[in-house]
Amino acid sequence: MKRRVRFSLPVTVVVLAIIYIYFSTIFVFIDGWFGLMSSPGILNAVVFTAVAFMSIFSYAVAILTDAGRVPSTFMPDIEDSSNPVHEIKRKGGDLRYCQKCSHFKPPRAHHCRVCKRCVLRMDHHCIWISNCVGHANYKVFFGLVVYAVIACIYSLVLLVGSLTVDPQKDELQSGDSFRTIYVISGLLLVPLSVALGVLLGWHVYLILQNKTTIEFHEGVRAMWLAEKEGHVYKHPYDVGAYENLTTVLGPSISCWVCPTSGHIGSGLRFRTAYDGMSSASV
């Protein structure tokens, strides 16, 4: 489902940074190291362009794809014996109901204060895509982070490699403008590589646990309460590392590299560790 896009300063900053890094990498780093018309130069330019294209395409899809809306007609069926998990409020034990949206919330759905609506399997609201990350665009967001990490590290390697060429020759050819490009690119690429690498590791962990960022923080509290009462807490949607991975990224490895989400279902119900067991409430 597509969404309306409004002007966003963070998105504009990201787009400008992508353009700057791409042209610096192609016309300064690769040209300075290999020569843009040489075979290694052409090969690196083609590979980097492909990675950059996938990053830009994933970024656009993540912005344009609605994270997942709760249908206005949704009603939880507590008598459905095939659905063993019904999420309830922390206080009172009632079924989760959003007072702001005036409807019941499906499992894993949360209200976003920025978007002012409930989002299916909400992970977080990301200002850098001016959109929520949720059920319908989580895979695309994860793919964006993967491609962005590869592109940043690749560009950083090319930057360092281009600095290893004959420094006297480089000094004669470059001048102050090229030094400025190297400095600005380094100031962009180093923190971006670190930050995106940490973000990638975080979401790999979440995918293997079949958790969202919100569920992780809720799980910490639930684990503390369970241990306090002498119980062992288990995340109800954790069905095993491989199953968790295919649930988010798709049933086959060939699906993982594509920014599509045709396998995710409606987002109103999710497979749990209690499927096939007697009814339970979480």
C-alpha cells in the first residue's frame, strides 16, 4: 500500500548525502585509485553503482510503503481456539483497545504518536524515512540497512585505497578541492559505517528472536516480572531462529535480496510458539 509523501528535512539530507557519496566514490576515489577508464575502474564503478542503486531503491520503497494500517472492522475473536494467544492490557487484563483510534488493536500493533494511528507489528518510527517501520515495510527497511552498510564500507575502502597511490602525484592532480572532498567524505562515511553497522547487528538479533524493538523493551520488563514470580519468560512469537528468519525475509534465500513483502500476510495474526496448544493469554 502506497502512502502520501510530504517534504521532510531528514529525508532531504539523506538524499543529498547519498548523491555526494556516490559521485565522490565514482569520480574521485575510483578514478584516483584505478582510473575510471581502466578495467578495474569500470568493474568497481559497476559494482558500486549496483549496490548504490539497491540502496536508493530500497530507500524509496521504505518511504513510499505504508507500514500497515489496522482495519477499521477488526475485532478480536477470543473464542477462536486456533488462535492461542490474545494480547491483553498490562493493567486490568482487558483486550488491547486504542482510545485514540477508537478500535481494538491486533497482536503486536501499537499506536504511533507521530503518524497518529495504530501500526501493525510496529517496530519504531524512523525520521530518516519519515515513516513508521512496521509489518508491511520492515523487510524493506532491513534490506535498506544491509545495502547501506555495504555501500558505506565499500566507499570507505575505495577512499582509503585511493589515498595509498603515489602521494606526490596525487597532490599535483588534486589540489584543495579534492582534499575537501576526501575530508567531507571521511566525516560522512566513518560515522555512517559504524552507526549503520550497529543498527544492522541490532536488527539481525531482533529478526532471529522474532521481536520488534518495542517488544524487546517490553520483554525486558516481562522477563523481570517473570523471574520475580519464579517463572521463565519466553517470547511467544519466537518459533526458532530459521523460522523467524524466513517469517521476516521470505521462504527462500532468493527472496531475501528483493525489497518485496508478498509473504507476510495480513499482519492481524502471527505464528506463535503456542500454536497447536491450548488457548492462552499473554
